Amino acid sequence: MKPWGRTQGLQRKIIAAIVMVGLIPLILSLVPTYFEERRVLRGAIGGNFTEIAVEAARRIETQVTRGINEAEQLATTPFLRTAVIEANRGYAGKDEARIQSMIRDWQRRWREREHRHEFPLFVNRIVTNHLIRWHDIRKSDYIGILVTDSQGALVISSIPQVEYYYGKTEWWEAVINGERGEVFVSDLYFDPSFGTHVLNVSVPILDNAEQPRAVGAVTVLLRRDSLFHSISEVTIGATGHAMLMRSDGTPLICPLMSPEEHEVTPALLDHIVSSQAGWAVVANDSHGGRDSLVGFAPVRMRERLAAHSLGGKRWLTFVRQDPDETYTPLEQLLARVAGYGVVVFGVLLVAGVWAARQIVRPIGVLHEGAQRIGAGNLDHQLTLKTGDELEHLADAFNRMAANLKQSFGQLQQRMTDIRLLEEKYRDLIENSPEMIHQINRAGQFVHVNKTELERLGYSREEMLRMRLWDIVPQGQEREILAYLEQLVSQGRGTIETVFLTREGRPVNVEIHSTALFDPDGGLIHSRAFVRDITQRKLLEQKVQQYTTQLEQEVADRTQQLAMSQKRYKALFDLAADSVFMVGQDGDIVAVNAREEQALGYSESQAVGTPFLEVVLPAYHDVTRSLLAKIIQGERQVPTEEIEVQNRAGAPVPVEMDLIRIDDGAATSVMVQLRDITERKRLEQQLQEYSEGLEVKVRERTREIEETKQYLENLLENANDVIYTLDTEQNFTYVNSKVEAWGYRKEDLIGRPYLSLLSKRHRGRRLKSTLDIGVKQVYEVELMSRTGQLCEVMVSVSPLRDPEGRISGVLGIARDITETKRLEQQIRSSEKLASVGKLAAGVAHEINNPLGGILNCLYNFRKGTLSAARQEEYLASIEDGLRRVQKIVRQLLDFSQQHEPECSPTNINAVVERVLVLTDPACVANSIRLERQLQTELPDLLVDRHMIEQVLMNLVLNAVQAIRGGGVIRIRTRTEEDRCKIDVEDTGCGIPPSILPHIFDPFFTTKGTGEGTGLGLSVSMGIVERHGGQILVESEVGKGTVFTVCLPLARERSLVGRTV
């Protein structure tokens, strides 16, 4: 037997010794150098990764902070804050239940709008358009901007595809925070409404109080793509990238893989979740990389965020690179070190080979001769001339070869005889039809025949290395050991077990063994004959399986039949109707529990009794006929109403249904009796009620006819024209009063309403009544049948159908032609009176300065004035003439009534200009100006210079009314379809006796030379030419308020005339 290991030649040992002497110092110097360089290089790479992670975190923080800053900028915008405060005022004075009811109503209207991509009509379009323009600037980064009030209801939004109510959302509760207000940033989440991931950035809207409180919230929906670009722009080499991750290990943004593909292990989180930036070497970098070098950095927000921001977690940036690329410098370093080592190793190897050859060449000759002799070449002679011990050793080998040649000749003959006998027995065992093997006392196979090797699929070498329990299934080792103990103790044994083939396939076997002992009783080996019983076992298992399956099916079927019987009995007894099972002979074979409750027959009493005994005699023929049809083969017959008698003999009306039941052995009829006593009683009551109702209907019809006749008399005898129109503005009814205009009732029915009006009327107000259902009263011009124009006062009201929809218009028209004529006469008289007053005023105003001028001229003629006095008189004359000129110019302005040159004008800008011009007068009189200008006022179509003149007159009048210090407030606002400008002062007020005359020409309460009395009159004319009016409220001692009312939109040619 060869010894373990391979014999090493002396030459190799010498070479190895020389190489090792030179290689060990080399390795001891290169290995520390490599590890130190590796440590330094890894630190440099890790530091680079850390800086990249910090840069990525800064990019993320910049994006989020920019969203917060822009949201806070929006939250401080006056127009937006005003819109939120106005929305909150709608909740004032209401309890929580009322507020929630209002919000649900608006939310319903929001969801039920016709077009989801459009804003509903109740949204403030001016503020919304401003927000949309803001959104358009950052559309690439923002999905939308929305603003909510103090209850979480939507005020405005830059996009319509949002919800209306957010009062229960986490971000809204965090932002409001009990009215303290905090900044909230959500986690990245997928929004199905937009089909993408979004980031919710919300800030509070604070009021202007000393301790600001949150009155609403501004929310910016930030696109995930903006964060994605910040991350994807960070790259390292060819495979390195950065990603955004949550502190619980959830990937948020990764440029290469979807979040679900990442494998974030707890060990990785332990390394990277830290409050400081850094780097680490991890076993798994979540991208499949092993022993990767990664960098990480926390994302720090400069803003203080609400508690639940970022999903209650922290964000961090994570930088990784494919380990193959990361460790390329290390591999290059290792290659250089290895190359240097290989060169040194080659030099040492060459030197060792040369020295070894000089030493071992004689030994090689001796070794070669010994190998030949050992191989059987006993005639080989060793020839070695070294003159030392090696030459003597060669002579000894030559003598040994001669002796061995003689001995081997004798043994060769005996070995030939033994080999023939061995071949005969080996063939008998190897080709046996059964498996045969031998095992030693350790249970190891020592011989396995060919049949067993073929059955199990092992080679002979594999089997000889195995023990008997190595080829049985796991768990059966104890049985095999017990079998071997029995074999040792009894000398023979039998066992049924399973062998596993090389492929793992089980083979059922039966083993019969006998033992061979040595003279001392020790086991030498056992002989075993193994029979394959796999087919027999399969047959036994199939028989057992079929038997068990059959028993189980019988048990299951028995249980199903029992359950089916129970269910049938329960359904039968719990049926709502009385049920009789009737045999073909007409006798009752079964009844349910309901029958005993309804009719009183117990099952024992009813079974065996003819069913016809339950039915009243009058219905025997019908019942017998129906039973016969069922028995003859019909499945079911129509329901029949009959009467049966209960156990007490009382008749009971029922509905009878017959159903054929075939159970395979016999045919029976299931009779269902449904008690209709209550229904019969209700039918009788219904008949009586119907007769009474018909009487009441006839009486009510008569009353309605009388009422209709009465109303027709009222309408026909009314002093006004009363009519109704359909939705197409055609007459559907008109009373006989219309004949006063020359029309007949029959001619107007179906005729358009507008055909009666003059051509300048277009029916706008009537159309608005049909559109929005508002009652209106206005004047129109009507054309009579003779072509005469009539002035008519019209009152129109909407008519609604039972569903609340507008179905037409009710109109009342009163002829005011005569009234208008009388009013015109009165106005003419008033104009004559005003002209008289105007002439008297002009005469008075001009007479005073003319008197002064004449007096100065008289003194000039006397020639007694000094030069200084003359200059004084000339100045007085000039002042008097200028006053006369001013009076004449104002009189011309008043009389000429120029039409205004209108253009779109910002009324707040006009107010600011007037206040700038009047500010010196206010300062001189210690008067404080207060502005309350409504933002986002629409432009008005007015003459800018005329409106400035009106406001200038009102402000200067207010300054003159205060004198000794006070306050002037000027406000702008919109109400319905008008813009109102209030000029309020805290002056002396206007007495009630004077108030009606303040707009009369030349009426003034000022001293001589302080005013002409035309300012308010001219201002009134200007405002009226703009289609507006001037209102005045005053209280003596408290002050006066003048209100200028101007229309928001109008057509100059139709001011006050369009209907």
C-alpha cells in the first residue's frame, strides 16, 4: 500500500528550500505594505463617497426648502390672506355642526360639477387666476398649489383635480396645530389622482395679530421628478450613484432600480442610519453588491418641521458603487505586488534548479535503476562511478535483483492456479440474480456484487467507502444498527428496509444475512442476500390506499345524507306556509310545523287522513282536478284560491300551490297553503276606502272648478295686464286688460313677448329671470297695436314645476305712460325753478366782486390814491375778476355736461393719486388719512380725470368740514354689480334741513368767497353720466359719509336703458 502523500524528489526539496529562504522575507515585507496601502486607499474612497452623499443631501434639502420658502411667500401675499380670512368669516357665529354641514354641502357641489377639469362657478376666479399664473412659473416642479381655510375647506387651487375638504388629513392638522401653525413636509407617496409620486409641502397662513395664529394653510404639491433629478445628477464613475432612503430602510428614490427591488438588511441600516455623515463597508449594499464601500449623510432641513413630517422618520442619502469598480485600484495594487513577487520567485526558482541538478544527478541515476528493478526488470544493472556511498549502494541493488529473479519464478506458478479458482467463484457471485454483499464488523461494505451495483447505481469504489446505514433513508439508522447487533449475537438475521439509489430513488428490499466468525468468536464479515420487494410493497400500498379511500367516501356520503335530511326537515318545518305532503292515493303522508300553528292539525292527526277532508266541500272538485293533473305528470299548476277548515272547523281562505315531487321510488304532491285572511280583509277595506275617495274627489273637483272660476274673474277684471310666458318667452296666458293696447287675447297666445316691445329692448332681464329665478321690476317701452309707444312698469317672477325647475314666467304690466307724462311736467317745473335759482345765484356771486371792482374804480377816478394803495386796489380788482372768471367757468362745466371719455381704469390708483394731491391740505389741518382699499378690484370703464375731480371735491369738502383735526377714511369695495367708494369724515355733519339741497347748483353753507356751491352739483352730474349715483349719510356732530356708486360693467350707449 502506498504511503499518504506523494514522494518528493530530493531535487524538488532543494529547490523548495532555496525558494523559501528568499520568498519568506519578501512576503513579510510586501504583505504589510499592501494592507497599509489598501487602508489608505479605502479611506480616500470612503471620504469621497461621504462628500458625494453630503452633496446629494444638500440638493434634496435645497429642493424641499425652496418649496417651503415659496409656500411661505404665498402665505404672506395680501390677496391670498384676504381670501382665506373672507372664507373664515363665513363660519362666524355658527356652531361646529352647522360649519360641518356647510362644508359637506360645498364638498358635494364641488364633486358634482359637470367637468372635473374645470373650476365650479362659486370659486373666486380672480384669486384663482393669480394662483394659476404663479403655478405656471414653477409648473415643471409643482403639480399644484392649494389653499385651505381654518376648517380645512378648499379656498382656491391652481388645479381643479383636487379634493375640497382636508380637515381630517394629517398634514392639515399638523400645519394648523391648534392655531399655532407649523411647517409640514410629507413623505413621498403615490397619488392616484395625478398618477405619480408627490411630496406635500404645507405652511400656515398667519393673521396680523401681535401673537399670530394660523387661519389657513398653503400646500404645494411637489413633483417627485424634481427630487429625482437632484439625485440622478450625482454619479460616481460608470456604476456609482446616489439614492434617497428613509431611516426605516425604505428606498424613496433610486435612479437605477425600483424601490421594491432593493434588499435593505438590518446590518446595512445599523451602518448608515446616523446623525453624522460617513462611510462604511457593508456585506450587502441593497443592490446585490457584496462587501461594498458606501457613503451616507442625513438630510437636514433648515426649517423646523412638524412632528409627523417625513412620515415620522428621517431622510438620508446613500451612495454606492459596484464593488468591482470600487476595488479596481485595490486590485491594481494587488497585481503590482503579486507581479513583483512572481519576478523574485522566478529568480529564486532558476537559482534553485541549477544548484539542485548539480547535487541530485547521481542520485537520479540510482533512483532510476531502483525504479526499474522495482518494476520487475531484474536483469537491469546499475552502473555508477562516484567513489562514495552511492556506488556501494548501487552494487547492493544489483545483488538483490539477482536473488529476487530466482524467487519470483517459483511464485509465479502457484499464483496462476489460485487465480483460475478465484475467477470461477467470482463469476458465480457477480452474475447472481439477487443482490449480494459483505460487510465487516464496522458495518462497512467489503464486497458488493455486480447486480447490487447496477440496481443502486453506485460504482464499486463508492460502495466500498460506504457503510450499510449510508444507503438507507434518514431516521432508519437505529433499525439497521439493531439488525447488525442481532446478526452479531445470533449469527443470522432478516430485515425489511429501504435502500436509496445514487439518484435518491427508494428501493424496498428484504435482507437475509449470515455471519462468519473467527476462532475467538469475533465477527470477520457477514454475507447478505438482498431481494428487491419494491413491486410487492407498491401493491400492498395500493390495496391499503384503496381500502382507506373507500371507507372515507362511505363515511362522507353517510354524513352528507344525514346533513341533507336535517336541512330538508329544518326548511320544511320553517317554511312560511302550511305544507302537506300528499300521496298518489290522496292521503296526507307528512305536514310541517307551520301547518300545526296555522290550522291546528298535529302531524299524528293529519298523517293518513285524505287531504280533501281539510278542504271545504265547495272546493273538492277543483282540488281533486288539480291533484290529478300533478299525479299524471304536470310539474306545477297555477295558484288557486280556496277555503279550508282548521281543526276547530272554521273556514280559512288560502292560496294553494301544488308541486310534483319525484324521489325515484314514488311520486308525491307538495301542497302549500298560504293564509290570505288578512289580505282579504285589507281588500275589503281598500274597496270601501276607494268608494269613499271617489266621493271626496268629486267634491274636491267641484271646489277647484269654483276656485278656478273665481281666480279667472279676478285676473280678467284686474287693472293691470297679467300674463304668463313659457321658457321660450312666448305668451301662454294674458288677461283681457291687454285689449287697452289694441290687442286681442287670442292673437297673443303663442306670440313672442319681445314682439310687443320697442326694438331697443332685447329681453336681458327677462332672460335672467328664466336663468337664475330672480324676481325683477323694471320699466320698458311697449308698442300698441296702433303703433303708439307706451311706458310700462313690468314685474316678472319665475314659475316652477313640482320638481323645482323653472317652467315659465308670471308677469304683471302696468301702463305708466300718464304717470311719466306728469313726472316730466314736474321735472320741467323744477328745471324752471332751478334756472331761477341758478340765475339768482350767479347774479349774487358775480354782483359781490363787481361791487368791489366798481368801488376800486371810483377811488381811482378821484385820483387821491397813493402808489401803494393803487397797487392794493389793482390786486383787489384782479382777485374779483378771477373770481368772476372761476364762477363763469364752473357754470360752463355745469351747463355743457361733456360726455366722459371712458377707458379701463384701476380705481385704487385713482384714489391714491387724489390722496397724494390732498395730503398737504390734510397735514395743514392736522387731519389723518386712513385707506381701506379692496385688493384685486376689477378695472372700471370710466373717465379717469372726471372721477379724480369728483373724489377731489369730496375729500376737500371733508377737509373743510373738519378744520380742527380729525380723521378722513376712504374705502373701496364691490357689492353685487357695483363698485362703491366711501369718503367718510369726522367733521360737524350736515343738518337734516340742509341735506336735501346740497346737490342744488350754487347752494353753499360756506362764507363769501369760500365756495361757489357748484362742486357737488357738478360731481353728481359726472357720476350720473357714468351710470352711477352719489349717496350721502350724515349725523350732526359725528360726521358725514359720501358714497360714489359706479357700475362694474356697462355699455355706454345703454346706460340706465337696457332691459
